[in-house]
Amino acid sequence: ITSKYRRRGTVGMRIIASFYKHEQVMFVSHLDMQRLFQRAFRRADLPLAYSNGFNPHPLLSFATALSVGYTSDCEYFDVMLSEYVSPAEFKRRVNAVLPQGVHIVDAVDAGEFKASLTPLMRSAEYDIELEFADPVPREAFYAAVDEILNGGEIIVSKKTKGGIKDVDIRPMLLGLSVSEFGGRTAKLRLRGKLTAEGGLSPELLLGAFYKKLGTSANSSVNRRNIEMDWTVIA
């Protein structure tokens, strides 16, 4: 453990944890999720390690943000503690004070593993449920899926630091499959890149999909998995 994780002479520890975020908190923003966990850690009476400087804050970081309105079965954070707490005890104490809809699934002692979580991300899988505004013919639906998968560029308007720009999200798409189709409803499984440099936006891809179908839909998106490369050396 490096010196910045020492407090009052005590060597700290790093815990990496996965958690789910379900419907009850789907509209809680990423910033508010950070605050939610910080409050939970204090209520659980955990020995948090803090940053140095004029305004110390808990050493807590998340692998990535989840879009507001999405749910997830697999999000990651890491937190530094100033004293040792077993991962099982950490999980028990935090889950006891978390609100409904948020739950730590797993927690591990990171030991000497110092790599930040964000650079470890490789891809993400999403389960998407659609309810179309109008009935969609089966042939048109599967033709649109095939065009998304096997066609050329997928040009969308994306907000960037330089303003709104047209970008091709085709290189970000790794897979799209249909698990259910019923005319007015459909279920999709989407896999896209998710890295420190950015990732596939399900919302932008769905927008392109709707244009090909000539209709819109209400959607629910659940991030079912994030592929992490744990072999990365710090």
C-alpha cells in the first residue's frame, strides 16, 4: 500500500466490490450514487481512508458511470480503508444500510493490485426490452437488425466536448441478437465496447435502429455484465 493510503500511521487496504442497481434507484444519477455509498460507508461505521489537502474526501472510485434510467446487475467500485476489514464483513455492514434497489454482490481484498478499474474495462452486455409505438412487421424488424449488424457505417449525432458531431458507432458494436419478438414488443441482447476512452451508447444505437424501422419505442435497458481484464499489471 502506497503512503497516500496511510492515515494516522495505519496501513490501509483496498476493497474492490461489484453491486447491482435496480429499478428502485434507476433515476439516481452517478454523482448521487457516489454520495449514497459515502453515506452508507459512514452509517456502517467503516474506517474510510481520505485524500490529503484542504477538502479531504473518501478514496472511492467507480469503474464507469451508468446512464440515468438504466439498471444494472454488475457495476464496480473500489474504496480505500484505513484499517483492515474482511470483505465479508464489509459486504454485510454496507448491505445492511443500503436502500432497496442497491446491493453489493461481491467484495474482495485487492491486496497489492493497484491498477485503476476504468482502464480494465473491455466491453459491456445489455438486455433491452422494447415496446413499439406501432406494430412492426417481422420481416422489417429482422431486416433492420441484420442491417445494424452487417451493414455499413452507423452514423449518429453525438454530443462531444466540441459540440454535436456526426460519428460512426459501427466500430463500437460487438454483437446484437434477438431473444424475443412479438410485433409490438421485442427483447434484444446488445454487446458493445466499453473502455476508458469511451463506449457504445445503447441509446444512440437504438435511435439508429428506430430510424431504419420508421417508428419509435419505449425502452428499458439493463447492463447485465461488464467484461474486465483483471490480468492488467499496475
